[in-house]
Amino acid sequence: MANFAVLDGENIINTIVAESKTVAEEITGKTCVEFTTQNAEIGGTYVNGTLLPRKPFPSWVLNEDNRWEPPVVRPEGAMGWNESTISWIVE
């Protein structure tokens, strides 16, 4: 048995364990991608052959290494991200 991410376009909408990709796609009626070392997270995406976790915030973008990054560089001492102001929280 193998693990598959169930896709709707690039969006991971579910995961399934099945004997093969063919069986997974027959059961779900959707495109499926097998995963072994990468985790498939519902709400994540499948981009450039990579399973990505959910986008942390709407303003974040995918970098060339297929990782989500903020639009503003994180300053030293930042405690978190404030999406409403598109800035880091520094205390």
C-alpha cells in the first residue's frame, strides 16, 4: 500500500492509502500523487513536483527553493507575523 495526495488542480484536498496510483485515482476520481518522504498536508499545494504545506499567510510567496517566505525580511528579534499590516511583530 502507498500514500497518495489527492489533487484538485494544484490544491491538496485529501490523502488516501491505496494499492496503486491507478486505484487511488479510480476511487477519488481525481489526480493523485504518491508521497513517501514528503508529507502531504490537506490545504497544501503541489507545485513544481513538490508537495508544499499550507501557505502560512496570504501575502507570503513561493521562493525558488519551493518554500513559503514573507514579503518582508524577518528582522532580528521578531516574535511573529502580522498579516493585517504585512509586517513582523517586534517587541
